[in-house]
Amino acid sequence: MLRWILGGREAQGTVEKSAALFIGEEQPKNCFTEMQVLKGHFDIVRFLVQIDDLRFASAGDDGLVLIWNVETGDCLIELRGHTQQITAMISYTFIRGGNAHTALITASSDRTLSLWDPDSGNRVQNISDLQSPVKCLLVLVCLDVWLSGGNELCVWNRDFELQCKTVHHSDAGISAMVELPKNFIAAAMDKEIVIFKLNLSGSDIAVMAMRHLADHQDTIHSLIHINDGLFASGSHIGELIIWDSVDWTIQAYEHILWEEPARDGQSEFKLNHQKQIERSIQHMSSDGEYIVAAIGSGLYVYNVLMKSVVAYRRIAHDSNVLHTVLQRLMSCSEDGSVRMWELQDLPLPAEPASSGFFGMFGTFGRSSKQTGPPAKKIPEVPGLRSLELIGDLIGHSGAVQMFLSFKEKGLVTCSTDHLLIIWKDGEFQSQLRSLAVFQKLEENQEL
Amino acid sequence: MIGSPDVVAFTKEDDFGDSFSDPCSLPEEFSVPLFAHAANANPWTKTSYAKFSKDFILVSEFSEQVGPQPLLTIPNDPKVCGTFDLNYFSLRIMSVDYQASFVGHPPGSNYPKLNFVEDSKVVLGDSKEGAFAYVHHLTLYDLEARGFVRPFCMAYISADERKIMHQFQELSSEFSKASEFLKSGNRKAFANELEKKLKDLEYTRSVLHKETELQKKNNGCYSTQAIEKANELANVEKSIYEHKDLLKQITSYPSRKKKDVGFVQRETEKLADTSVLDDTLNSNHSDIADKTVLTESDSRKSSYTPQLIKAKSAKCFDKRLKTMEELCDANFFHQTLKQLNITEKSFRGDLCFIYTSQIDRALLGKQRVTSFLFEAEREWENEGTSKNFNISSNNPTVPILNLSGELLSLESYTTCIDIDHIKPGVESMEGPPESSLSDITQETSEAADTETKGSFSSDKSIEAFGGVSPSSLQANYFDGLERKSKVSIASPSESASSYVAVPQRMTDGNLVPMDAACCIGQDGFIFEEPLPELAQECCGDTVVNQEPLSLLQGDPALQVDYILEESALAESPNMGLTFSELNTGVLSEEVAKINIEYVSDSTSFMSTSTSSDRAVSPFTYSSALTLKQKKKAGHSSLRFIRQYPFAQQAIFCLLSGRTLVILGVDEGTVRKLVNALFFFVPNLGKYGETVQPWLSSPFQLTDLQRWKLIGLQRAASPAGSSILHSLNRYSRYISILDSDSKTLRCPPYKGTLISHLADHRTQIKRGSTYFLHVQGMLTQLTAKAFLYTFCHHIHLPMDINDQGSVTSRRTNFLLQLGYTVEESKIVQYLSELIKQHYIQGSSMGGNQSFCFNYTTSYLYKI
């Protein structure tokens, strides 16, 4: 394609694809045939938080928080106040006067924490001059408190009053937190997971570290809640550990080395070196049964109950995968694309997989040739399924930081290129518009 | 292009007699009165003896010093009037003076009284001169003039009587607007003048007062000087009262009338000066108004130094009368000129053409939902304006002074107007001698005398028509139509009433009337400066000699010019039809057709050779796209279709909403291609906003949302490579036409629809014809899209869990319409646009979403 534009006279088909995986322009399973580009940010957009069925907030390095309507794509309110980049954002739902209100808590590098009312755009609460910037936020709905994690762990109540905090931790600080049963909190600090306990005595809350779990060899990038009994952590060198939420024991340990022991000698060693860097677990998401992990530029689907790999694709994107979601298996990457995947059963798992066989199977058009390398490496695992690309969304010109799904209303992506894009199902939108037309006709009594 | 000129040709006279009403037939208001021709009469001969080449507007004044005199013509070009005697005609039109607006001392009143009179609107004909005129009289106030009034008139002069008659209502509303501009400017200026005069008087009074006191002191109370001074003072006092009263009158100009002037005010509101006028006009209490005027003017015109007024005024002939521009505020005057220019432009061309375009507009007006897609923007939004027009033309009658016409022409007219007004003396005016200047004075009184008998002022005609409602006029119109076969000249009542239902002409400055075939009668007389080299090329052409249809009497050079006049030759094949329909008896239809096509071919051949110079892109920002530009683009388009075998695919991309990028090194080539394709872009926008003819910077994703046709520079610079990068990245959303290697990369199209639209073997030779052809096809497509959009059952789910069936019903519907899968995409895209437009209104603002498909593209080569 590129070469053709540059003036080459070759037919298009002969042009090589540099992409690891290329799905043609024909994508029948891709329903996102409408997009809306939202402009408003001046810097990288990193966070998307859903407020309700209709609204979401976006925030990023420009310190702005924008509230959008997902149906119309209108920017409803700009929340201005932070002077530096926003490091964490979470929605906070509380009951006031019998009604549920949703507010937004944002943390910024300017060492402030703010509570915003997304309806009025007011900065309801603000705390400045924190000792350290907050890196993560967690709302404990049952206790009606929320936690901020930076160099120390602070517990706040609804009125932004500091309830208690821990002593200063290492410089690395808390990068992620998950809620565990019985008022326990797991926090990832560099290579360790620290279990904290919130003690409630009357109206006072105290926090204390219960245990340090130091089983990871490298920095923990991702810490997620799987279900009531389990949580998972992933580290920079591809260690995936499933923990028991109650007694904090290791339930499963996977060290994901994309490379099998060297088979082809020289060339594989080279690859080994490269891949060492690229097997960091950037992000994980779970639906309680499966985990999908973004590992380097690949994807890894793990069944927690069976404690086995379901499917994986070593090179799912051209560069690191940043965010994944399991419900409708999707991943986004630094290469600026969002890809949609489908788990497909291998037809005959007993039969040893040959590259020729895989060339024929379950791929679309020209992309079949490129699916070769990962297919070769199918290990002899029973029940292994394949992860097939069913569509990709190309629009951003920078890394896609995150996406947020509004189910049938669409998918919102945010990116380094300062843009947000709402991807919509064109067919569905068309029907909605038809309905709106007939509604308006009825209102104007033109029917 | 609903009402393209060929519609006219196919209208049959028999249709009128039908009692059976065909549900498919056009509503009555859209029908075109047929040309009332006697057998074998050449329709173009009758205007040939006019001494001017085309219609123009004449503004004249009845000067109290020199009598009737022409002030200006629009267009301001001596060639237009030719040998036509403006002075004589001014005399004629001004002599149809009306007496409604005098200012004087009415009985029982001490002070002069201003009458705010309606303008009078009269039709006047002069068969000798071959001139017919719509004459619009108005008076402006001037403090220095006799009786404070200056009579003016504006006349639309045409050689075609029927045009004046049939367009009376439109002319009247247009001229009323111009007149309102003048009069409101004049009221303002008059008020200012009065204020100044009042100040002078006050000053004079104070001076006189002092002098009187002085005289009394020196000479005693009863000295002659003292009495003289006291008398003088009393005179000044009286004068002050009178002027104050005048000021009161002018500032309490009835607010009812002000509503009519609404549009005038709207346009001039920004001028700070008008605020005074507005304030005062709005006020019902003239006293308060008086004060506001005075106070405001005090603060504003503090620089004005009052002057002493001498007791005896200068002699009438010594003083210089104010010019029209001085009489009205300069701003208002220029507004008026602008308005008159617009009027002149909008009434250019033959009556048939005007009809057609009126019908065209009326039909378009009914299609507000879809007209944004492919029709030229005509500002349907400002509905208010057109309403205003209707209000302002508050005289629904056609007072007519037919000096030359037979009484027969008044036959149906008399059914609703008292015949008393039309004196037989009218006909005596038929042949006034070719008047030299010396004759004028002698004749003036006589002429005025006879004409006042025959003409009637608007006041009278209002009386006469007092009880005539538009509906009764309408009925009368149909009566008239039935009688039509007998009446050789269309009766005025017809023309008056036939437009009751037709929307008023929009005076959009941007709307340049297209030059269609019908203009031929009019344009045949335009003597254009010939292009020497082209004329030479063509002079020996036999075709020219065989083209005698409209120009039998003309000189051959003129014919050549006419044929070469690109814009005038709009739709040759249809023209051929029209001629045969009109029974010219000269050529059969086929011959005419062939001839004209041959001619057009030769012109298109010539224009091909020079096209590189003429390939001016129509996209100059801030100027609206006109129909003319689109027609010109038709030529480029035709060449594109002949040259590129993949033209259909390119057009398919545009119609289905896929952005087409035209990539090339040479700006001219790229622009030419953009020019060839732009009118296929749905929802082009008034200024062609959805087209970017030349872009030399990398484009963004949002640009794909905005632009549907992009001309892109291929450059070797780093910027160029980033452009290529973005092209590559977004390749799935765009089609790329490479003008250098002549390739097109786009999804496949294998239908028949676009092959009709863009057949490279097409027999159409002329660009504008092709454009009309395309417009016709697109209108058809739009109609289908409309049907698809608003068909209830295919969009609404039968029940909640019914989404799937909606999709299948839609697909089936489109298949039933006869569209393939690919063509369905076009209809669906248009439908989406219609929906969005309908939901959001015409603004189409906000954040548009951008639809696309995931389909494989192929590379097409030449």
C-alpha cells in the first residue's frame, strides 16, 4: 500500500505487510462502522471513567477532566482545576437524600485530590498539599470510604476528611490496590504485595499492614480482582500469580515465557533477547473465570478455575498492549489500534498442528499467511483454543491508552494523540436515527 | 432541477380543459401558461423593434426645476439602453403621476400635513418605442422642495409586455422593497433636516428677539422697525410650530407601516444612526419621540452650529435641489441600489425562463427535507423574508395603462374592475410623434392630461379592488385561462392572481439566474464583444448558417457570438425540442437537434483546447457555489468520464459517502479533477464546505469527517511523507485517485445505476447538459432515499425483539427498489444524511459522526 502510493507500479497484493497480524479491509464481524472523533484535550488522554449509562469522563496529562455524552458525542462539562497531569480517576457513587449521586475523584501530580460533581461541574471538595502524588484510588462501597495510594496509603471519608494513613513506604509507592474480603486491601508496591487491614472501631478507622507477599521477582504492573476468592498480580517479567483472597496463598503461578526452548538455534536466541523486554504484564482483566493478560505485544487468556491457558497469541499487536477487556475480547496497543478477538476452538486438538493446516483455518483473506508463527508454537495443551482476530479499529494516530465499552451504545477509546473516539455500531445507530425521525415527525404532526 | 426548461416544452394546452384531475399531474400553481402564439408566428420577432437590447431599470425624477429627467439606469451601461430615449421615456413614466401625496394645508388645519401614501404601481406600454414598463411611483420628502415632496419613480422597462404583466406581483414586491429602503432613509434624512432647520429657527428667533428688544428700547414700542421685527419674529414663531409639527408627523410614522419595513431595519440595524429613527418610529407618543430625537440629536449633533435664517427665502430656481443620495441616507441609498441590481438580475431573461425557475423554486421549496443533498443552496431558511415580501406587496391589483394594446386584452380584467377607469382616450396615446427635446414641454401637459384619464392611482385601484380577495382573483384567473384561446395577450388579472399561490422570488444575492435555453429570445439581442479568433474559426461554419431559429433577423456576426456565448447555450437538445414544439416550421426536431449538438460539439471542442486556462476552481472561500459554477464543472466532469474508465467507481465512492482523495503533484491537475467531481458530493454545502480542493498538509482523522472530496499534494518533503503515512493509515476509510499514475484504489462497484449516470460513451456533448442529466438522476436517487427514509414499516420494529427483521426488511425494500447491494449503500448513506438533517435541522452543526464500511479495495488502472 505504502509503496504503491510512493509510486510503485506493482499490484497491491504483492506489497508486504509489516504488521505482525493483518486483517484485510473486509471485516464482516466488525460492527463498528461509525465513529465520532471527540476533540477537547490538549495532551495525552489516559483515563476513561463511566459515570452512568450516558456519560463518561476523560482525563489525562493536560489536567483537564471532560464529561461527555456517549450518544451525541457532546462535551457536556469541562472540569478545570488541576494544574498538572491527572494520575488517577475514579467514580464514586454515594447515597444522598435517597438518591444515588455519582461524583468523580481525581488525583493529580500537583498533589491535589478533588471531588467533582459531574452534573454541575463544581469542584465540591479539594485537598491540596499532599505529601506525595497519588497514584491510585479505590472506593470501598461497603464502608463508604475511599483510599488513595501513593507513597502512603490514606483512608478518606465521604467528606474528604482523612481518617488514617500508613507510614511512609518506599519511594516506589503503591501502584495498584484491590479490595479483599473482610476489610482487607491488597496493594502492589514494586515487587511486593502488601496486605492491609482496615480496623473499624466506632467511627474511627485505623489501617495496618498485615503481611508482605514477596513472591514476584520483578515490579508488579497489574493487580486485579478476579472473584470473591481470588485476585491476581502480574509482573514485569511475565509472572502471573493467582492468590487466594482470604489466606493470601498462591493458587497458581505462571511464568509466561513466550519463547519455547530454543529450537532453531541462532535466530531464536536473537528473538529471546528481544522478547525479554516484551513480556511484561501491562494489564489484566477478568470476568471471574477467565483472565486476559496483556503481555508485551501479545495476549494471554487464562482459565482461573481450570488453572490452565486457554489461548494466547504472542504477537497480537505491533507493540505493547495497554488495555484489555474480556467481555467482548478486545485489546488496544501502542500501535494505535484496537483489535477484537474471538476464541475459536481448534478443530481437532489431538492432531498435531502443522503450519499448513493453520494456514487454512479460521482466518480471513490474506491474513492467513501471517498467522503462521504463533500457530507453530501451539504447545501440547489439551483444550487450547485459538485467538482469532475478527476486526480492528484504526483511527488514532498515537497509542490507544484505554477503552471503555458502553455495550451497544459504543466503545470509547482514548489516545496519546489527544483524541477520543466513540466507535458505534452503524446499523444500530441508523435504526436509532430512524426512530428519532419518526418521533420528530410525530411531534411535528407531520405523519 | 425539477423544473428544467424541457418541462415547459411538454406541457400541453389540452391539459387545461380536463375536468378529470390526474393525481400525478402538477398542482395548478406549478403549471406554466403557454405561449400564446398565433400559427407560425415567430415568438421572437415581436420585440425586435425595441431600441434597447435588454431589460433595464430606470429611475427618474419629476424635478420642479427642469421637469421629468432620468437619474440613473441599472445596469449602468449605455449599451443597454442603446438608442432608447431615456428623456422621453422619463417624461412618459413621470407623466403618469399620481396626486395622492401632496403636502399642504388641509382645511381645518393650520399646519401643513404630511401624507404617508402608498406607492403607486402602474404598467405602462409604448408600442411605438416597443417598450413596456412597470412603473413604481414614490415621493420623498424634501424640506426645500415645493410642497415638501419630490416625486420619483422607478421603472422596469422591458420589450416584452407579457413579462411585465405576468411578473407584476413579483416586480411590485421587489420594487416595494427598494422603495421602502428609499423612504425609510428619506424619513430619517428629513427628520434630521427638520431638526437642523428647527435649530436654525430657534437661533433666528433668539436673535430676532434680542433685536426686537433693542428696537423697542431705542425707538419705542410702536416704531416701524419694531413692528417689522415683531412681525418677523411672529413669522419665525409660526415657522417653528410648523416645523415642529412636521417633525412630529414624520417621527410618528405609523408603526403599521414600520412592520413592512422590518426587513429594511434588520439590515441596517447595525448602523448606529438608525437607532434614532427606530426609537422615534416605535414610539406612539410623538411628544416623547420628539424629545428623544431632540436630546439624542443634541448630543450627537452638538457640532452643528445654527445659522441665521433670512426672512426671505431664495428664489426657487436659485437653489440647488438635493440629489437622491442626499435625500435619503447614503447607506439607504446604496441599499436601494443594491436591491435594484438584485431585482434587475433576478428578472433577467425570457418570461418562460422566469416561470420555469419560479416553478423550480416552488418545487424545491416543497423539498426542504432533501434539497440540501444535491440542490444548490437557496437559503430556504429565511422564510420570514418571503413573508415580508407578501406583506409589502399590499396592493394585489394591477392597475394598467395599456396605451397600445387592444381592448381585448382587458377583457377579463374588466370582470373585476370598474370599466369607468379605462377611458377610450387611452388609445390616443398610441402614436406620439418621435419627440425632440423641444417638443417635450409642449406635449407634457397634453400627455399628462390624457394619461391621467387612463391611468388610475393606486388609491383608486384599491377602492376598486376593495372587496376582492385573493381567492376570487384566483377564480377569475381560471376563468381567464379558459378564455385564453381567444385572448391573444394574457390578461392582467391573470398575471395578478396567478402568483397568489406561488412563493415569492427569493432575492438571494448569490443566486445567479441560470441561463437556460429559454433566454434565447432575450439574449439574442445582446451584442457581446466578439472573441476575434473564435469568431474567425467559426465564421465559415455551415452550422451557423443553419441556425436561424431565433435569429433570423439578426446579423450573422451576432449569431456567431451568440453561439460562442458559452453560458447562454444551456441545453441545446432540449432547445431543439422547444423549437419544434413551438412549430417554427423551419426545421424538424431531429434536424434541430443534430444541428445544435453539432454546434455544441464544436464549441466543446474549442473549449477543450482552452480548458486549461478555464479550469478555475469554483472553490474560493467565502463565496457561495452557484449553479453556474456547477454547470461549468459539468464540462470537466464529462471529460473526466470520457478519460477515466474508473469514473464510475470514483462517483460511487462520493455518492456512498466514502471520502475520495485525489493525489497529485500538480495543483492544476488535481484541482481540475476536484472540479470534475465536486457536484457528485451529497450535501455539498453552500460554500462547498465538504470539499477541500487542495491540501498540502497531512490530513487528520477529523478531516475525513468534514471533507468528502480532497485534493492532496504529493510532495517529496518530510511533510509529504507524513501525508503518505496518513493516507496509508486511513486507507480503509478513503479511496485514492492518483492523478499522476492514473489509478484509483477503491471498493468495487458493479451496478447499472452509475453507468447511466456516468457513461463514457454518453451522447451528451455539453457540460451543462450533462450537469442537468446528473441532477436529474440524482433527484431520482434522492427521491428513492426519501422514500426509504420515511417508509414507516421498514424502520420500526414490529416488536421489541425484532431488530433482525428490521434489517432484513430494509434490505428487501432496497432490493425492491431495484438496487444492488452496492447501490443500496448509496441510498443508505443519503438516507442517513436526510435523517441527520431532519433531526438536527439545517445547521448540521455539532459533532458529526462518520460512517464507513469494511470492504476490500481494489486498484483500478486506466
